[in-house]
Amino acid sequence: MEARFYRKLEADQVQCLLCPHRCLIAPGGRGKCRVRSNRGGTLLADSYGRPVTAALDPIEKKPLFHFHPGATILSTGPNGCNLSCAFCQNWQISQTDLPTQRVTAAELAALASRDGSIGIAYTYTEPLVWFEFLLDACALAHDRGLVNVLVTNGTINPEPLAELLPLVDAMNIDLKSMDAAFYRDVCGGDRDTVLRTIEAAHAACRVEVTNLVIPGANDADRDIDRLAGWLAGVDPLIPLHLSRYYPQYRMAAPATPEPTLLRLRQRALEKLTYVYVGNCDIPGGEDTNCPQCGGLLVARRGYAVRIAGIEQGRCSNCGRAADIIGLEQQRGGRGCRSNGRAPASSC
């Protein structure tokens, strides 16, 4: 189908305006994301209705810890990405072309209504390059009373983002570094665009942020101080997930040592209320504790989740608000586990 947000130029060239790359695409060419192409002077959304994978996941896998804890959600995504991170944890589907299957927005919404899913998570690769399909699928999901979740790198221009946000209930946004040069040289992206996306999304829906901690690249104390300080300036209640990096794609640095994650978590907690360590098994690293009394609110181990100390949305010990939405659907808690087939939700 014809893409949104582009302009026609001379000699049948087009310029895509979806993201800050503003790709100039000659006839027969594709944009940086590889899923938007120029056919005879018309920009096409090639990946519309063509997911590369789908699975029923725990909401914690996105990761979202303050949004319907213990719930499951239908998760899917297209080929393609508008970044080219050297460390991409899902490069097989984000940086290469794999077979896809066709699904309509109505079929996806209907599928999400089954098996106890609370909605649809658009994830695994980069859902924002699926923009036209997102608009249709998210609208139909809302018609069915389902939630929409985006797990994204946040690389999108303000105008299309503003059109999409009213359809989105929660987002996990990757903030890969506060260093503009890191974004440009290692990720092929623009840091300031991501910062603007976080600010706009926070004003519209529930937001959590993930930072993949890479040894020698963004794991210095000054890196986390800068990131946590900026995020606290938006809202200190925004949860931050410090995720363990493993060697992937074009980056061979060793996996992040667990003591590094714990050190950075403690520094981030000086500015932020909720900081988690993930992609590794550190006891207590993914638990939610009451910031007022320290009581355990939600216990997590892997994808097993237990609502431990919340009553009527508040800490059962001191009465402070739990800063978690969706608890009424998850009263009493329940365990859930991934089927093991789906990629990681954060790249």
C-alpha cells in the first residue's frame, strides 16, 4: 500500500518523512529501514501486514514492569529497522530479510482477543517502520478493548508520532546512550530524536526506558549519571531497565559483568525511583519495592511474577501508591513464562 509521510520529487524520486533519516529514494530503491520502497515515484509500505514472527509473551519481556504485571500479550513485528546498531540483539530479523506471512489488522486483533492476551505488543524489530499497519491494527485493537504496546528505538519524526500516540497505551523506549556521537557512529541514529520521543510519549501514555549496558561503550559512571539525570528531569518515576549486553552482530565485546549492572543501578537510584537489571538472573534485580517503606510490592524471577504487597493499588505496608497500572486485572498475581521461541524484546 502507499506509505504515509513522504513527498514526491523530480525524476520520480521521493523523500520519506517518517523518521529523521529523511531518506531520498530513487525509483526501485528502498529506504534505510528496507521496508519502504519507491515504485514509479510512489512510496510504498512494503511490510504492511507482513509480520516476521509472533508469540504470546509475558508483558515483563517487553520489558514493562509497571503495566499489567503478570499479564500475557500477543507480540509481533516486521522485518526491518531504521537503525543499524552494531550490537543489535535481534539482527537476524532486524538487519536481514526473512520470509513473512500476511495477516490483516482485523485478523491480528481477533487473534489477540484469544488465549488471555491483554492486547498487542509491536516489538522484536522496529515497529515504527510499520507505521501504516500500526495505525490500522492499533485502532482495531482498541475497538476490541485491547491495549497497544510499542517496544521501540523511538526514532520517528514528531508529526507521525503525534498521530500514533493516541492509539498507544504503553511504550518501552530504548535509550542507548546520552552521547550523540555514540548514536551516530554505533547506531546510525540521532539521540535528540529519541529524547523528544520519550518526552512526547510520557505525556501521552505509560513509558518505561531500557538501556543496554555495553562494556567499554556506555558503562562508565558518567554515562549512567547523565542518562538517569536527564530521565529524572522528565519524571523520576519513569522505570529504567539496565539490560545486560551479550556479543551479537558486529560487536564482540564480552558480556556485561553483573557487578557493573549492580553498580550502575545503585547510581541510577540516586536520581530515579525504579531501576531494574535485566537479561540476567540477579536475585532481587527485577523486584519492585515501595520507595517509601522498602516493602516488596512485586516479586519477579525470570518471567514468574507474584503480586506480593499491593492492596487496592497501594503498598499494603505503608499505603503509598504503587505506581503500577493494570493491577485490577491481575489481582493476586500469576506466574507466566515465555514459550522460548520469540526473540528478545529489546535491541
